[in-house]
Amino acid sequence: QVQLVESGGGLVQAGGSLRLSCAASGSIFSIFHMGWYRQHPRKQRELVANITNGGTTNYADSVNGRFTISRDNAKRTVYLQMNSLKPEDTAVYYCNAVNYNPYWSFWGQGTQVTVFS
């Protein structure tokens, strides 16, 4: 079992920045592929960015060039640096850890990000 705890959400003006953190319990963090997802009200959860256990990153088109995902395996933490925030980035942001063989998937409780204009 892996527990994920997100932090760093909050209220920010459009154009501003936030950095989200997701701290994981357990000693096998480095094997997991990590991702940040977000969910707008009344919409499905969507991928924002992910980073493989080897460090390869992938971004949704809507955040590419503005957000950066990174991980620190020694600290068992994954980060999402969010710059040039827009009101449409307002959502609950969730951290996910996944391993495919065997299949394990864990979610954090979410952190609210609100961007006002």
C-alpha cells in the first residue's frame, strides 16, 4: 500500500505560479510512474502530466510549456510547477502512482487550485 499526500494548492491570480507536491509513503517509490491529474466540476478527471520511473515526461497540450513535472526519488516526492496560470486551470489536482506489472494504482486525496482573473 502506498499513501500519497498532495500539498501546495491554493488561490492565485491569473499569470501567477504554484508548485504542487505529492509525498509518498513506502520504500518502493522509485518503481512507480507518477502522474498529476485534475478534475473540473462536472467533468471527468484528466491527465495533466506524468513522469515515468526513468524520468520521461509527458504533458497535456493545454499545459505544455507552462507546467513542469519532476520527481525526487530520495524524497519520495513528485512535483508539479505551474506557471502562467489561467482561470481554466482551476480544478482539484490529484497525484497518482502506477506500476503495470503487477498492476498497482494509488491516488492522493486531491488539492484545490483556484485561479482568478
